[in-house]
Amino acid sequence: MNEQNSDILSKVEKYYQNYGLRAKELKSQGQKIIAYLCSLVPVEIISAAGFVPFRISGDVNEPITKGDTQLETIACPFVRSCFDVSLKGRYDFCEGLVLPHACDSITRTYSVWRYSLDLPYSHFINLPHTVRGPSMDFFRGELETFRKSLGRFAHKEIADSDLIEAIDLYNKNRDKAKALYDMRKSDPPLISGTEMSKILTVGMSLPVTESNELFAEVLEELTQRKEPPVRKAPRIMVDGACIDNIDFVKLIEDSGANVVVDSLCIGTRDYLPHTDVGGDPLDALARRYLDKINCPRTYREKAEGAYEKDLSARFGDIGSLGKEFKVDGIILYVYKYCDPFGFEVPARKAYLDSLNMPVLYLEDEYSAGTIGRLRTRIQAFLEMIE
């Protein structure tokens, strides 16, 4: 990282620039790595089985070539990039793959991933699209099936006690992530959005115990900062799907703003919701992943009353974050062919308009080569809200 160098931030930089390096080291030491894609995969079950969950990342600097020979080019560019680098052998250290019933670009390509990568283990988790009643019961059954399937591959029974221990570790991980977010409430923030993006991305490439240690060391380091790494500037929230690289956030900050919070998959959408403790662990996991993660692929029954109440029920978390972090504007960043988020753009904008919140909507490819062309629009938006 450029802002303030230290041993722990240098470690973050190393693991960010060489994504998967630690997983590869662990593989050489005899540990088994299970790859997954999307926030809707219950990593607690993977950890409870004794495996290391590893979140697949794409590469905005790698042209999608080999992947496009097997996937349609009208699929989500992020998913195509993840598949492309996987097909090229970047994550050959993984023993298995878990994909969820998320968007169509993930769901409809599972068979291609399974056939093309030909890993010793693969599993598809079927999530319903509604959250109440029979849907929750169905999803709990799906998680039980996943537990048994992964247990057979691990040659062990995944006990409730194993799940409870894993839930505790991941809840602690989310507590530390929340503490990092809290450091962005000051003006100027004590941690830049670019730094935060690197830290959270790296955290999803490590075993949860090591991620907890990393976050704790980063927190200790950052609390000792004598000066913020950035100056006062318009406070921006980024809303969208999965951003697993710093390029877009860095572009916003280089344009003269501070990204102080987000509503992203590798961000608050994944890191803030906790798993309930004290009851049946599978019930708790079902509630977290089906109901607590507010993804547009999941349909939530309309609130009774006016359209405005429905918008508030669907997007109220965005409004709450905007208020909590005192943002001056929101940039809604959606990948081309991302249907779940694309379909919701009018409703999201209507909700933000009701809050008198300035919003800039951008649609882009998942490519470093196209991000730069957004600079002028971002700069114009920042001038408007200053």
C-alpha cells in the first residue's frame, strides 16, 4: 500500500497482488482448499469440515480468452473472468468447488465449471428465491445435504459442535471487519477505501483464523496512525455487486473523493450480517445466508402499503449506511449483463431520490481497460455534489 507502509500492510499488499498465495502455501503443507464463488456459500460448513474456504476472484487485468470458448459472452463479465482464470490454472491448488443458486450467470454455468475443472469434489447449493416459511425449511435441508456431502469428502462427520465453533470464528471475523468500517466514520476517514478493499479481499483468501489475526493486526496498526491517509473530500458510498479489486474505488478516490462505505458483496453485504448463536447451527446459517444477506436475487415479500414502504423495506440498509457514514453521494456500479442488479436500478434510484441522495449510475465491463473511461463522469458527479 502506498499510504503508510508497515509490516502488516506490506503483508496485505503481498497477498493482494498474489491472490491465492497463502492458499497455495497451505496446499503444499497438506491442507485441502475448497473454492467457492459468491457470498451465498456458507463458508462455516467448509471450515467445520476441516477445509480452507477460498473465494474465487477474477482478474480485471487478464483478458477473457479461454473462458469465452465455453461460456456465452452475454454472461456476467465478472463470472466469465473468474471462470477464465480458473480454467487457465490459476487456482489449481483447490480440491473442490462450491457454487450457489445465485444469479443465472452462476447457476446456469455450474455444469460447465464442474465439467471443465474436473475437481475431486463439487457441489451446488440450491437457494430458494423467497425467504419465509417453506423456503427456509427447504434451504435448511439443502444445508444438511451439503454438510453430509462435504463430510463424506472429508471422511468425517461434521458435528454441530464443529459448526458452532466455525460460526464463532466467522462472527469474530465480521466483528473485526465492522471495527475497520467504523474507522471510516471520521472526516477524513482513518482508512482509505482503497486500503479497505485490499484488506477485505485478502481476508477472503485466508483461513478464518489467519484472517482474524490479519484484521486484528491491521486494526492495531491503523489505530496508531497519527494522521489520516487522505484529506477531507466528498464522502461517497459505492453500491453494486461484487468488486474484488481496488481499481474502481481507487479511480473514485483519485478523482477527489473518499469512499467511506459500500453496499457490496465483498463489503458490508457479506461482512456485516452475523450468524445467530445459541440455537440449532444449521437453522442459524439458513437464516443468515437466505434472509440476512440482502441480495437482489432474493425476493422479499412487498411490505403492506405504499410503494415507498416497499422501497424502504428492500433498500433500507443502504439508506441506513448512508446516514451512519454521512455520505454526500452514492455511485451505483453495475456490471454489464448483471440482471439481478440491473433490473433493480430504477427502484434503487427511486429509493435514493426519496432520501434526496445524489446518485450516479454507471454500467461497466469487468476490465481495467474500461474503468478509466468513467473518470470524466465521476469527476462531474463530484463537482455537482461539492
